[in-house]
Amino acid sequence: MTGSSSSGAGDIKARMLIVVTGPLTTEVRLRQPKGVFVVYIQRGATWDMIPSDAATLRQVVTIGPGSKPTEMKWTWRGSDPSTITWGRGGAEKHEAPGSAR
């Protein structure tokens, strides 16, 4: 999963890459980066942020298990929840989030 956002004034952009290495059993909230590029890597039940000292915002991306073992739910501030479904060949379906109203 990748995403980009901007916050505040100016042209400062932030990017994040989320690497999911196995099924999600609990919900996790990953803080959005502030003007930098970060990578989140799932390592079992824990998550590493690289670089570990990157500036972050209070806003989070929330990811967690879906209703089926092959699904993952995710959302961020201002978006509706989305679902990613995996099959044998990788991600089969991606429902992009819409704006929350």
C-alpha cells in the first residue's frame, strides 16, 4: 500500500509505504508522516517505521482484518473504509475510499 498527502500550507508532501507480510489479526493505527517518506513493515504482531525517528502527524492510517481471512480493511482521516482482498496471485480487488460526508 502506498499513499501521499500534504498538510498545512506550502508544497511539503509526505509519502508512506505500508508492507503487510501476513494476515492481520488486530487493528493497527500507523501515524502519517510529516513532510518525509516513511516505510511501515509488519513483523508478526509488531510494526517498524523506517526511519524510526521520522516526524509524524497526529492523523493515522488504520488497517485491520476484514470479514474474511483474505481481506484487509483500511481508512484514513476523511475517507470511508476500504477493503483489499487477496487471492493466490496477489491483490484481486481494491475498493478505493471515497470522501467521508
